[in-house]
Amino acid sequence: MIEANNPDIDVAALERRTEVELQQPEQLVAPSLAMGLEMAPLPSDSSLLALKMLLRDIPVLGAVLAMLNRWQRQRQVGARLLATPYLGYGLRWLKSLALVHETRGRLEMTVRELASTEQKLASTEQRLCTEIALSNARIGELRQEVEFVEQRLKTAHELNLAHVTALRQEVAEEKTRGARNRAETLFQQRRLTAAIETSGLRPGAPAASAEANKPVRTDALDSYYAAFEDSFRGSREEIKRRLEVYLDRIKTNPENLPVLDIGCGRGEWIEMLGARGVAAYGIDLNSVFVADARARALDVREAEALAHLRSLEDASLAGLTGFHIIEHLALDDLISIIDEANRVLAPGGFLLFETPNPENLIVGASTFWSDPTHRAPLPPSVSRFMVEQRGFIDAEVIYLHEADDALKMKGTDAVVTRLNQLFYGPMDYAIWARKA
């Protein structure tokens, strides 16, 4: 039973209204309380009630209206309860209390999540600090290693500089000693030549031979030409480097026949063949060259080429070579040397002559004439014809020592290509042939 706590509310009317609605739940509900202050008066028109009863009997529409009536009544019951004095206040307070409890639970969960996140952040921060400390320590170690390596490199560089300086000084001293020894050798050779001229007899030649009746050569030209070779032809190391191109063509023979190098000069080619186990010796007319080669323990003899070849037996040589020698010979002497070579070479023996290439116009017009003992340049086609006409086979022209690309004219057209060939083509060539 509802107690009257508000004198403005008609309790009796409210009880009657409640009983009527409980007895007729399918009827449409009257307007709800206005904020819990007054109840709207019930409609007195009986036509509205008759309409409700009529609509309720409609099969589908009646059920829908009854459901809407219950839904609206449930909403109004909750609104009425909340609008009821004291009871509404209590319900709202309970609702707020429930919401506060739920909010507190969510807040506590949020606080726990924040604490966990803070702990993870602290752990991550500690780990990062540890890694940074380790990285800083490693960087310090690397810096120390770099400084140590730099110091070692600096020390090694200083030592290398000192070593190079010492080597350069030793080379300069060796060159000075070599120049002094060469001067002393020339002086002694001049003394020996003077003694020979005084006696009228060259050493090693029989007194009654025809060679003794020839004029005795002085060493004045020999000394000049030796100095000329040193200045214009190149050092021993450079000549050896140039001669390496022929080494693969030279092979030992079962009979161990020697290779003869005419005009051997300082003996670079003889030395290279000996290093490969090939028997070889050389001849030269220049007494300075012969003395220098003998001082290097090389088998070099002082003799004239044609006379020496005529003294040899048939098929007694494996090969005959001559580097920059044929341009010094007269035509009849050159032909005679080729004929004698064909006689003294064993079957399959080789003939090799290297000479300046006059097809290079700079060589033919200028550098060839730097040596005043040169007679005339020999074109490659002439040399090839000469050895083939005298009975040699497999003649081959080997072009050598082309000028550096930096000296050549730039371009790829036919004119530039031809000019580069004429002016900067191979400066030397060799003629290679075999005895049948």
C-alpha cells in the first residue's frame, strides 16, 4: 500500500488508476506522470475504450498494439519509480553507487595497467641504458684500436721512408762505384791497346796468320760505342724485358747444340738463354763489351761474325741470332752471313734477326740515323724475301715496341688510323725463319 508522503498527490486516485491498469493490461496507457508531480486525468470518452477493444480483436494488429502497450507501460513504470519521491532518489543513488563501483573497478584496472606499463618502461629504460653503456665502452675500445693501428701505420710509414731513403742512397753509391769502375776499365783497356799497338800483335792470334797483318783496332771507337749503347739503347734490365718475347720460341735440342748470338754486345740474351738451360755463346768485335760480358762469367768471344761462321762445322748450331746488327752490314756481307747460317745450322734450326722498322716514319727518317754506324734501313718485306730467297722456310715478321697510346692522335677514322700507323706504329721488327 502506497503511503501519502506528499499532500499534493491524490493517493486514492492513484490506487484506482493502478488497479484499472493491472486489470486491463492490453489497453493503451494514459499519459505518464509529468516529472512525478501530477497524474493526468483519465479520459471519460467511452468511444476511445470501444476503439481499443475493436483494435484488439484484429488478428495481427491487435497483438502488435498489445506488445507496444506493454513496452510503453514498462518504460513508464521505470520513469514513475524514478520520479517517485524518496524511492526515486534511492534508486538513482543505487544506480550511481553501482556506476561508481564499476568505475572504481575500471579505474583500478587502468591503474594496474599503468603500473605494468611503467614497470615495462623502467625495464626497457634500464636495458637501453645498459646497451648504451656497453656501446660506449665498445666505441672507446674501437677508438683505442684505431689509434693503435694509426700509430703502427705511422711508424711503419716512417720506417719505410727511412728504408727507401737508405736504398736510394745505396743505389746512388752503387752507380757512383759503377761509373768509377767503368772509367778504370776503359783506362786499363786503353793502356792494353797501347801496349798491343806497340808490340804489333793482338793476343790469341798466331804471329804468322793473315789476321796479324790487318791493322790493329784501337779501343777509342769501342769505348765510344759502349757509352753510346748505354745512353741510347737502354739499361740491361730494359733490354732483357724486351727480349722476353722470344724466349718461348727457344727450346733445348737433344744434341745440346749451342745458340750463337752475333754482335752480342753486353750479353743480355746469352745470360737469359743460360738461365733457361739453353747452351749459348756470343761474339762481338767491341773489346769493351767482351770484357764486360766476361766479367759476368758469360761465354763471349771477340771475333768478326762472318769469319767466325766460316770457321764452324756444318750443322753445328741450334740457332743464330742477331739483335740490331744487320743494319750495320753491307749487303754482300749480310747475304754471306745468311748463307753461312744456312750451312752451320742443324736441320730445323732457327734464324732470328731484330732491326729497326723503317715503316715507322719517325724511325726511318730520324731515330735510325742516331747511330752513325748504321748503313741503311731494311724494310720487313725485304728481310723476309732475303731469308726465303737464300733457302730458309717458315719466315715470319714479328712487329715489336709500338708507341704508347698517349702519343697517338685521337680518333677512329681511316685517316687518323693510318697516320698513327705511319708515325706511332711498331718501332722494331724481327725476322724469324727455320732451316729446312
